[in-house]
Amino acid sequence: MATQSERGFAGMDGRKQRDIASQGGKSVPDEKRSFSQDHELAAQAGRKGGQSVPDAKRSFSQDRDLAAEAGRKGGEARGNSRH
């Protein structure tokens, strides 16, 4: 039976792991931390990501029904979060 290593990040207690992990997020300036705070930044990232995929592999450009379904789900999710 293999034993787990007690070294490194995995060997630390949970509190220490969370403390180290949270430092990564804190190193990013507030204005760039979250797409929810900057919708234009999110849109730019989405466009950039979409442009990196060849036209033949862009599922929404090939399947309008799939795109419409995704849009409906997004709209419903957004509406539900406003309560």
C-alpha cells in the first residue's frame, strides 16, 4: 500500500494552504481581479479566445440552435441571480 507524501503543498494543513492560495488572488489589482467588475475586459477576453479557434471548430457558428439554447440558459441564470 502506497503512503502519501507529507512534503510540499499537499502536506500542509488546510489553513496554511488557503492562506497561500489567497495570496495569488491578492496580487492582482482590484480593477483586473474579476470580469464581473469589468464587463468590457470580459468581452475582450471572450473575443480573443473565440478568435483563437478555427471557424470550422466554432460550434456556435456551425449550430445556431446550440447558440440560442446557450443564450437562453445564460439569460435565465442571470435573471435568477438578481433575486
